[in-house]
Amino acid sequence: MEQLSSLKKKVTSYFSHQKKSLRKFQKQHHWDKHLVSVLNKSKFPTIRQLRYLPKVLTKQERQKISILSLIILFASIVFLVNGYLLATVSVPKAGGDYVEGLIGSPRFINPILAQTDVDKDLASLIFPGLLKYDQNRQLVTDLAESYEISEDQLTYTFHLRGDVSWHDGEKFAANDVIFTIASIQDPEFNSPLARSFIGIIAEKIDDNTVKFVLKEPFAPFLSLLTVGILPEHLWYVIPPANATLTELNRAPIGAGAWKFDKFSKDRVGVIKSYSLIKNNSYYGNKPYLNNIIFKFYADFNSAVDALKSKDVQGIAYLPKEFRTDLKKYKNLNYNNLDQPQYTALFFNQNNNEFLKADYIRQVIALAIDKRTIVKDIFNSEGRIADVPSLPGIVVNSDIKKYDYDPEAAAELLEKNGWELTSTTTADGITKQVRQKKNWYLQLKLTTVDQPVNVQTAELIKSSLDQIGFDVQLDIVDKSKILQDVIRNRNYESLLFSENLGTDPDPFPFWHSSQNEYPGLNLAIFTNKAVDKLLEDARRINNWDERKDKYLEFQKIIAEELPAVSLFNATYTYPQDKSVKGFNLYSIAVPADRFSNLHEWFVKTKRIWK
């Protein structure tokens, strides 16, 4: 108890002392305030007085005030910046260049002579057509202001824009359209578009009106009029036979949003870079970019290296085999675009008797693991296909499908008398092969020598080998596939891709009239019902009626199985993230990637909301 009493006295004494000290401080503080009040009637210290503040503050106090001042300054800056950002919005600013790498080199930057992707890319930017496909894949007017179609669907009348000038200042008129169509049809020009314009008559009504007359209704006709128009005043003096020799094919004059600026060549005369400059007199939406510069490379390896080193901001196309190599480069966007292209295994029943049996083609369809192909080869960037895919048309849900089922495939072979037997190959390897009487189940599989095709062919071979096929791969160089294989239909089965282009018309690929070259019916498929469906669809402008014909076509193809449709691969278009504004989800041909080029930008500015 005595100890507690002693502790209590000490505590009481301590707090009593603190109170006395506080009263003394408050009294002193009162006199300080009074002194300041007397010296400064405004109650606030003057600038002169504040100059003495550091002298009356301790070092520790000065440090604290400095830190506090910095915090207030930083907070003010953050507040002002955030306020500015909240009150403004970032928008594209005109200016800057875009540099893209292409594989190959330009030869004919001419819309009626272009055959390579490089030539078509450049021509599409320089030469507009009467119509164009917008970024939503819809046909809209371009050089044409409007058009009408007659009730019998044989006459198309186009009214031309009156505000269009060529890059040299001359006025665009109807004569340019008439000259372009006539040049396409002239055999001496040797235009690759000539077959598409057979029987079409182009007439001038007046300087601003042209008329096209067809022999019979042709629904895809409008898509043909996206072809670029040539300036008659420059081309009419050039003999058609010399059309490929003129410098206008390398330094063209068009009427598009972009005009030729310059090109550079290497020591042997090959064009290595090509520059386009914005056309300030363009009649349509003006682009933000000032220049488009193309650099040309011999192969994809060189182009990808240029993308890595930022020598280019994009390349026209990125093959799937390069994706892994680019994973560590975080400055790239990969635009995976849908396209009207499908890859299939086409059967030539004339060159392999086994393929004439329906069940053999069904066995092959059941044995191929499409899902693994899409997953392993395309990193799941693609879709499984069961029938030829047509742009703008959802696949018929009623078609017959052959899902991966190797056991069912083997059972179907055994049911038809094909038994497994051991045989020794020329390499001395013993393998199990299906045999029926004196026949071995053999198949030659031909494809082009490109990584994706070869990998796919090897997976198909592996799948078929597992159920007893003896598959021989025939890998053909890209430069020879057309001449040595497709032209003479020199294959038993052909792994190949077909691109239908802008219109969903599959006539060139599946009508029996296209069985022989230059037709593209690679399955050499003859079916009267399919022929009639495709013929009728070409004569119908009503989209719903036309679509019904194509859905029925898909159903027959799935039933007859003249080919095994495998997958729809996406088109990968890589760009540096510094390039903004690309906003496409699908293309029909590679040049379509520029459909919204006028919206691309590399510079920005802020404006008030």
C-alpha cells in the first residue's frame, strides 16, 4: 500500500508540473500573437516578414516544410493533369507515316494486269472502282454516285461522281470507264480478268453516265465493278500489246486516296521500297497518315526480322509457323481476320479406283482429326470446316457430318472386306496395311511445299496409316503446283486451299463446266443437281433466294463427299502497337486489309469534351 501511495504522488506531481508549463507557454504565445498583431494590422505576415521565416525555424522544421511543399506541389500537378485528362479526349491527329513489309516485288501496279498480291495491294490504294467493299464487307459506291438495275436484271446504269480528278489533275469521266472495260476484254492486253467480263457490253450515255448490258442475269456482276478504273487520256496512246512495258505500271496515275511518290531500286534494278503520298484532292474521306511506305523482302524470314527490328511497322501476312518466334515481342498486335477460304482434301476419282466407292471417302473423312489440325498447327486460330464455306452464309445445319471416329472408320473397312495384313515397304519397314483380294489400300496425297500444308498432310497420313492405309506423300514446289499438278489434274488426292473472293458464288470451283483447267473444280465433281443450283443462284439478285440455293448446294456436297473439307484458317496481319485505328474482322482478299486505311493513325492530340 505504501508503494502505491508513493507512485500516486509522483504521477500527480508530474501532471501538475505539465499544467504550469502549458500555462506559461500559452502566456508567451499570447504575447507573440500580440506582437505580430501590432506590427501588421492586416493580421497576416508580409512578404518581408516571411523572408525571415527560415531564420526563426529550426533545421528540422525547415526540412518538414520543404517536404510538405513538395507534396503539395506534386499533388497539385497530379490534380491538374487528371483534371485535364478527364475534361479532354484523345483523338487521331493528321501526320506520320506507316511502313509495311511485303514479300516479292511490284511489276504491274495496274488493276487490270495485276496478278500477284503485291501488285494488287498497291493498285487497290491508287485506283478506285465504281464500287468498293467497305470495312463491313458491304458493297458501296465509290467512283459511282448511284446506280439502277433493270427489272430483267440485264441492264445496270451507273451515275458517276462529278468531283473526281486523276492524280495529274485531269477530270474523271465516263470515257475512262468504257476504256477500262474494253481493255480488259481486249485479248492483246492479256488481262487475267478477261474471262469474268466476257459478253458484257459497256456503253457511254453521257460524260457522267455509263450503262452495262448483260446477255443473261448474273448476280455476282456488281462485285466485278470493284475493279480499278484506268485514265483513258494516258493509256489510249499505248498499244495494248505493249501494255506491260510502260512505265505507268511502276509510276501509275490513279484517282484514289493515295498517289505514287517515289521508289528505290537495288543495284540490279529490283524495286526495294515504294512510297505513296496522301492525295489532298481526294473526293472521299481523307486519311490521317501522310505517307505509306512499302519495303519488299525476298521471303518471310527477312520480313519477320524487319518487324522484330522495327524497320517496318507491319507485314502483309504472318504465316503460322512464325508466331512462336514472335511471342516475346510485346509491341505487336495480331489481327486474326476471317476469310472466305477453306482447305480441303480433294479426291480425283479418275486417278484412284478406290475413291469411287462412297464408303472409302467416308472412311477417310472419319479418320481425319480436324480438331487436332486446328489446335496443333493453327494454335486454335481457325475453325473446323465440314463443307465449303461461303462468305456471308451460315453453314447449313442439316448437313451430314463426319466427326473424328477412327474406330468407326476401321469397322467400315472391315465390313467391306478390307483386312489388316503385314507388308514390308521398300525401306524394309514392316507395317500393317489393309488388303482386299490382291489389292492394297493405297493413296497418293499431293500438296504444295509450304509448312502448314506439309504439316497438315503429315497429320492426315498418320491418321490414315493408323487404320491401314498405305499413304504416299507427294510434296510439290510452289512454283510447279499449277503447271505440273493442277493444270492436268495430276493427283489422286490434293490438299489445297480455295478462296472464293468477295462474292459467295462457288460456280468456278464446283460446277462441272469447270472440271478442266483453267476451271478450278479440283474434285472433278459432276452433279446435275449442283450444276442447276449454281446456275440458278447466279441469275437471282434476291439474296434470300440465292442463299437458299447455296445451302442446298452445301447439303449435296456433304452427302456426296467429293472432298473432305478440313478447316477455315484465319489471316494473321501483325502490326506494331504504335499504329492505331485498324478495325476489321474479315477480308476476302489480302488487299482488303486496307479497307479502313483512312482511319489509321500514328499521332494523337487531345480536345475538350
